[in-house]
Amino acid sequence: MLLYKTQTIKIYNSLSGEKEIFTPIHEGNVGMYVCGPTVYSNVHLGNVRTFMSFDVIFRYFLHLGYKTRYVRNITDVGHIVDDVDDGEDKIAKKARIEQLEPMEVVQQYTVDFHDILNLFNFLPPSIEPTATGHIIEQIEIVKKIIDKGLAYEVNGSVYFDVVKYNKTNNYGILSGRNIDEMLSNTRDLDGQGDKKNAQDFALWKKAEPQHIMRWPSPWSDGFPGWHLECTAMSTKYLGNHFDIHGGGMDLKFPHHECEIAQNQACTGHTPVNYWMHANMLTLNGKKMSKSTGNNILPREIITGESEFLSKAFSPSVARFFMLQAHYRSNLDFTNEAILAAEKGFYRLTEALDRLDEIKPGDTSTLDILSWKQSCYDAMNDDFNSPILIAQLFEGVRFINLLKDNSATLTAGDFKIFETLMRSFTFDVLGLKDEKNIGNNNEKLEGVVHMLISMRNEARANKDFAMSDQIRDQLIALGIQLKDGKDGTNFSIQ
């Protein structure tokens, strides 16, 4: 029997504000759409946490035997700066500053996005569509909304009529906002006068002469509104009505609210059964921000090249740290917190290594079936990874008892226990046993430390060419050196 038939999942639905039993539209199948990155800069750590949450959710559905179609888009039409309807396109702005074609910017940061997610052991989505690849579908949706009388064209731009829509629907159903109180998003901007109502949002924008990214449409040479692309891509690959839509908490309004309105206007029914939102990641108790310097990039955790870190950490340690908090909880990243996570991670993986040393007994003195269901109960309760980790450490306690001959398991029970410990650690949480790479491989450490000594000697002799050559050759091999007040450390990327 498939596992999903024996397990009942409850999902916190942002639409209702309650945990609801998950019932897929089509039995045995899950359709999930998650808003992907706008590729105009390096992916930041908060993005990684959001995508990691949905990576674990995807992994758990697969573990239970669901046939899962996971769609995560790439926004390569850079929506407007500050996500308003007028101004400069984010990708076009980056292209102008760096004197590149917009698609060069897109390619550069799409590659970076994939590299970072691969580094942290993400599964690829089933489909990864791009906004520019679905311009035709977006134009067709605009036509339908105009035909329904819920959008209007002014000077080559098309706007969604929020006030008219709200007469028969609830604009604010997801965010809980009242339409009469939604004037906060309506700064006095150029082009604002084109709208009937300040709350209306752009479905299609006429491109100004200086605007680089543009496409022909029935209304003008222009570009789609930011909210439109996700409606087009989610419905194309998952249908007009699908199971789960996810993203960061910051997307609930206006982005996801507008998606609901667009789809409702097109099809006459709500698009998604379960809306899921991941919470923020802060740094040392403050919001991450490039402008204030309170910021750390994902790769800096692996190299250790950050003023906020005392050393480098492996990708799985960083992943383990993030999964110690529930996806809907705020998580604060500090050096002390990730150091503590590192100890816990190695305690877990070292215990898993000891499984090979355990011999089954004639009787079982541990209740493995109860422990097994406790692991599933954790994930069934809105994908509660910290509770699952707590159950895995209960498994570590079992391993220590078995190793000390203070407890026994029959061959059958031991097989269940070993399989589940490895499955939940590696398949569901997506961790890797990396200690042999960065910690216990004494021969590798010896060679690297020898090269570090040679480099230090070259620097002392002012032979900087040799010093740089050693550093660069180590980098080429994936070994990053970090010079600090306590000497030189290294990490393996």
C-alpha cells in the first residue's frame, strides 16, 4: 500500500488561517506552484530558506508516494522597482548599470540561483518555466479579463479594475485587507492618473521609448504586469484549479492577492485550495539588508568569508540549521546558532554511521512502530521539520542504547528503524553526511595544511606570486582559504 494512503497531512492554509486536512484534487497526485526568483541579483539567504521549505514539502510528498508536479518559475521579465506599476524594470536597470543585454543579466543570475540550490542539495522542480517564455499566455489572459469587463485599456496599458471586481468578489480574501483601506500602495506616481481607481494594478504596461524589454500586444508594444506571469504559468501546467500555491510571506499581498483576483476573473472560481507562506530569516535579530550591511550571502556560509561568521560551515550544516525552525516561524541566523546546529548535525550523522555496527537480537525492547508514527506525525502536522528532528534524536538515543547492548531489536524491527532513520534524514530533510569531506578526512586535511604552511612561508618571504598561485590552485579544486586573526582555515565547496 502506498504510504500516502496511511498518513493524513494537515496544512496551515493562509486563506482560512487554519490547519486543514490535505485532500488533493486528484487522488494520489499533487500539483504545487511556488513563486521563484526574479533573476537580477544573487539569490539571498532568505530566498534559500523559503525554497528549502518547499523543497522539504516536495520531498515528503514524494516519500509518501504522491505523483507530484512541482512548478517553480523564473521571473526573467524584471517587474518594476518596488513592485509598483510605474518606474524602471529591475532587470533592465541592472542591464543598464552593467552595460549588458537584459538576457545576459538573466542568464548570469539564473545560473547563480541553480548553483546555490544545487550546493544546498535541492531537488529540481518538475517544471521551471520562465515569464518570457509565456508572453502569449499572459496576453490571452488579459484578453479574457477585458472580455469579462474587469479590466480596461488606457493609453496602451491595461489595468485590472479592483473596485468593480470587489462588487461580486472579495479582493482581500487572502491578506485580510479591506479595499477601502488599501490606499497605502498608491503613491503619487507618473501614470497613476491612467487608473480609474488607485487600487487597480497593471496587467499590461505600454513600454516607454527607453524601456528595453518589450513585446507586441493588441494594446501596445509593452510588457506584462508582475502578477500576471504566475497566473499564466501556474494554470498552464497545473490547471485552472490546483492543490498548493506557495511563496514567501512577503508575497501574500499584493502578489498572491492579485493572482487570486486574476484567476477568479478568468475562470469564475478560486485557483488554489491551499495557500502556503514561509516566514522571514533575520540576521543577528535584524532584517537582512544590503544597504545597511546586515547581510550574508549563501556562499559566504560555505567559504566562511563573512564578518558575521567565526568559521566556514558545510551546506548540510546550514540546511540543518534552517530546518530546526518551522517554515512558518521567524528564524534568526547568528554565528552561535549555526555553531550549535553544527554540533547537532554531526551528532546525528555520527550516530547513523554506528548503525552498521549494530547486530539484531532475538527480541525488541524498543517500540519502533510508535517511534515511526511519531516521525510521520511530525511531518503530517504542517511539515513540522523541528519536531521531526527531535524524533530523529530520539532515534540517536535508540542507537546509543543498541550499541551499548542496553536495548535490542529483532532483525525486522531493526530494518524498519534503520531505513526510516536514513530516509527521513537524507531523503526527506535532504541532508548529506559531509563529515568525511570537511572534518574526518585526515589525509586531505594534512595535505591542505601543508600547502597553507608553504603559502605562509611564501608570504613571509614576500613571494606573493607563489602565495597567490597556491591559493588560486586550491580554489580551482574547490578548497577555499580564509585568513583570520587566528591563522588560515579552509572549507570545501
